[in-house]
Amino acid sequence: MPSSSSSSSTTTSRSKSPSRTVPPPKKYWYPHGSIDMIAVSDSYSSLGLTTTALLLIILLATSATTAIPALIEVILAAHSAISAMDSTRRIQALGMMVACCVGYWRLSRSRRPVYLVDFEVFSPPERMRVTSEKFMRKSRATGRFSEESLAFQEKLLSRTGLGENTYFPDNLFDEPPRIGIEEARAEAEEVLGTVFAGLLAKTGLKPRDVDILIINCSLFNPTPSLASMIVNKFKLRESVLSFNLSGQGCSAGLISIDLAADLLQVHRGANAVVLSTENITQNWYLGDNRSMLVSNTLFRVGGAAILLTSSRAARWRAKYTMKASVRVHAAQDDQAYRAVFQCDDGAGRVGVSLSKELLTSVGGALKANMTRLGPKVLPYSEQLKFFASYCYRRWIQPEHKQYVPDFAKAFEHYCIHAGGRAIIDGLQQNLKLSDRDVEPSRATLYRYGNTSSSSVWYELNYIEKAGRLKSGDRVWQIAVGSGIKCNSVVWQSLKTMKRASTDEQADVDE
């Protein structure tokens, strides 16, 4: 019968066709164990796409901690598993694998939250207290200033916005003043040691639990470093990552915070302590150059210690979480670069010169910083208004005034660097802030003077003790320093702060 013959020949030809070679079972080792790729192949073939996706994610996750050769093995293993599928399922699996790769890549690049657990500011002892009268009397007693220079400093004291109870290193008022490196180191140790010890007591942190230590002091950079001084004094462990920043000016505190936040993305779950201060002892200018005398009447003793962590378990006890950080460095502009400049006065006396173009340079850096910060914090309505105003001014009416976004819609509180009355006035006017908004900055300048990089922490301390912070409130810290550098950090409060006790509040309101 023809049909039987045909069937027989077909069967014979099929039996002669080469059979598919089945690869021997192969296992691949990963940090979390071994995976039998034949079993994985069977799973791809028999299970749904959801399970397939989970298996692919496991492959990706387990390969994240391997070296390059192991990662190649994972890719080859996944390829062999997918090859065992039919064409339709293979396309689906490949698409799922691409989606998983993209998802894992995005997750791996996402920033871990950075929490501000607590901070401590330096409360100088009574022996450091200085009034305007005492400042002038002791300055005259040095015999280093001309009558014109003394009159100039007295005039500045009445205009700077400083009160009658700021603080100066008492060794400067000895006769003659003691301004050697030993006295400078003693000042740094008293300020930094006090705030560090206070932070440890407040948070319950042990010295051995400090993983990262960052210290910034712009004008005093001894050897061994100030970071080494703290490691020695508190016996931090030998594996601590320490950094000592100098020459960064009044914005150095927020630079240190930004550096700590970046390090916490790499060293996840670590504890980072930032110590900010400025040394007055070796930077009291004893000469007659007016551009250098300004700093004598502005800068005063101060310091702060801040504990940051990226441990999710710390959220319940942390005060704030970081929402944004923006840094701008305008030193490519010659005018900005020389606006705050340390040099000698021609007679061999070193001081910091503040140029007449300082406020102009500061304004440019502030504008650049706010332009970059705006898209991160402003509501879309304000961003659209700014963009529309920019386009109208750019292509239709160049004389049209650029719209200034309402930053009051982005923040509830402001910590503007207490660099001087002019800086605070300028920001208040440009940002259309209320007197209440800038009250922490004015109060800090009046009570403590310009404490340089730590001033924004005295301001945050003022806001806390005044009982103004509520859970969810956003705080904008902004500081300007030599370079010119302008840095911003935005925090969101995780707690509602109660008004401080009468005794604590008295120190703030004094």
C-alpha cells in the first residue's frame, strides 16, 4: 500500500537524522551559592514570564558583587538558558532580560538617603566674651595700629551688625598678644574637641563608631592635621577615613557636608562626622591695610559638629534628611578669584584682603547656584513662570525684567551665611524674604558674629530652639566663601521641634 510505504520511509529518514546533543550539566558558582544552569534552562522553558523575570533578577543581583570573569560566566549561563527556548519564548525572555537590566541599573544608581542625626554648636566660655569697648581698648594696647586704623575699625564695629557679646580668643588680649602656633592649636583643640564631645554625648555615638571624619578650617592648617588631632584626642579607630579641608573659606562647612554625603553613597550605612571652625588666633591682622582690617571686626570664635549617616535604621532618630546639594565655584573669573585673598600687606604682615568687588562676585555666584538649585526644589508652576520670562526676555523684549522665582514656595526656613549685614540684606531683597525669614541670620550675626563655616549651624540651632520647625518643613542652608564659592544644602525636617527651655532660649535671644 502506497500510504504504508510512504509512512515507513518517513520514519526511516527521521531515525537517520542526527539527534540533538544535550550538553552535560554545568554548575556556576556565585557569592550566594551555585546555580545549576540546566535547571535554570528548564525553568525558563516551563515556567511563566514572572518566574523568568525573577530568575534574571537573581542573576543580576548575584553578579553585582563578583569580579569581571564571574560576570562573564553569568552572561554565558543566561545565554545558554535562553537558547533552550523556542523562538517566541526566546524573544519574550530577551525583552524581559533587557527590562531587568535597565531596572537594576537604575536601582544601582539611585542615591541612598542621607540623614542628619543631630548637631552641636560651640558655646564659648565667658573668658572669651568681648564687647566693642574691650575690642578697641585691647587693639590700642597692642601698639600695632595707627590712630587712623583704630578709628576705621571702630567705625566698622558700629555697622557690621555684631552685638556687644561676641567671642574672641582671650590669648589675643594678652600684652603682648600671643599669636603663635601653640596658641592657634590650643584654640582649635578647645573648639573642635568641645563640639565633638558634645555631639557624642548628645547622640550616644562612641568614638570607635565614627567611620568618616571631615574637618574644615580655612586659615589654619598645621602638621599633623586637625583631623589627626581629633583622632588622637578621642582615640578613633585606625581605619577611620579622615579628611582635612583648608582654604575653602566660609562655605567650607557645606562643602564638607556635600563630601560626606557622597562618601556615604559608597560606604553605605557608615557614620560621618563633620567638624567646622575657623581659627582666629593666627589670623588677627596687625597692620594698617584697610581691606584687611575688615575681617578683624567681623570674624569671631565658633564651631559646629554634625553627625550624618546613610543607615536606614537611623531614620527614626534622625532630625533631617538631605533633599538637595548644589555647589558653584566661580574661580575661573579673575575678579571673583581675588575677591577674598590672603596675602601680605607689603610690610610682611599677613592678612585676608576683601576687595570692593566682593559683593558683585558674591551676587554672580549666588545667581548661578540658585539657577541650578531651582529645578530641584521649586514647584513646576514657578519653574514655568521663570522659563516663560526667560524666553520672553531672550527673544522678544530684552529690556524685560527677569522673573525671580518665589523661593518661599520651596522652603519654610532659611539659614543664610552670617557673613555680614550687607550679604543678608542683599539676599533678603533679591529673594523677597520677610524679616522673619532672615531673623536667624541676623540674630546669629548679632549674637556670635561671623563664625565662618559654622554660622549656618548656629542659625539652624536658633530655628530649632525657637520651636519653629515642624515635620516636613524644608530648610535652605546657603553659604558663600573665597573662590568665590557658593554652596547650598536643603534639608527636610523629620520631626516637630519643641521650643527650648527658658535657659536654653535665653542664650539664643541674648
